[in-house]
Amino acid sequence: MNIGEKIKRLRLENNLTQEELADRCELSKGFISQLERDMTSPSIASLVDILESLGTNLQAFFSETVDEKIVFKNEDFFEKEDEETGYKLEWIIPNAQKNMMEPIMLTLAPNGAYDAHEPHEGEEFGYVMSGSVIVRLGSKKYVAKAGDTFYYKANKGHEIVNKGKREAKILLVGAPPNF
């Protein structure tokens, strides 16, 4: 954390000059200037005084909470296309692998297949938005058409195949992330 930069930002948000902040804290303008440029460090007592003058406290100042992005647009997506096997993946929530679940958009060309996956921990959910697919789970096969959903534990080999003549689009969610 860059303490000086954060103090400067708070000072400017409060429409204070360095001199006004220094006066409120009974410090020198030069000290505030050096502090904001990270040329010196304040004592805890001085930092508490500065933060109180800026309308905050130690806990709030050192809190590293970052506003999470809630809505993602098409330009945020990342995609991978495999023309050989006929699929395209779109990661519709960037960096979702750090979350508990990872949603992706899977598009399968006619006769396309999404990589066969070895058994692994976790669960997978799919919603067929268009077309129809065959979901292979172990030695069993299941047909899912537009509007259908599927859900399975990923502890068996699994694969999604489009045997149809039209493109198929599926929203897949894996928990934990494994795509």
C-alpha cells in the first residue's frame, strides 16, 4: 500500500491544501509534502491525527476492499476457438477461476465436440440455449435440446457433442472452476 499517495488522494477529496491539513494536525506543511511523496513515514499518533482530519480512521484507511465488478459486457469476454474439434469457448466472467464457480458459453459447430474431460472433482451445469447436444457421462449418453438443462458430478469422464446439423449454444457452469 502506498500510504502517501492514499493520504494525498483523501486530502484532495476533502478539498484541503497541504498547509490546511498540516494546520489541522499540528504538523508542518513540509512534513505533509514529504509524507505524500513517501519520503517519510508518520508515527501512529500522527497518522491517526491526519486520518481524523481527513474524516476516516486507521481501520477504514487500511481496508483493502475493492469494489467488485458485477456486470460484464461482451468486450470483457475472453474466447478460445478450436476449429479442428468445432467448438468455441467464451469466458463470460473474466478471472472467474478465482471464484467458486466459472460460467462459460460453449458454442458447438455441427458435428463439433467439446474436449472429453477426465474425471475430476466438482460439478457441472449446462443450459442448452439453442440446438441439441449429447452429454456423455461415463458410458451413458443423454440428449439435451434447446431449453433443457443438465447437471452432473464430474467424477466420471464426460464430453458434450453436437450431432445435429445446426450450431448448438450452451451456458456451462463449473464448480469449482475447471474449464
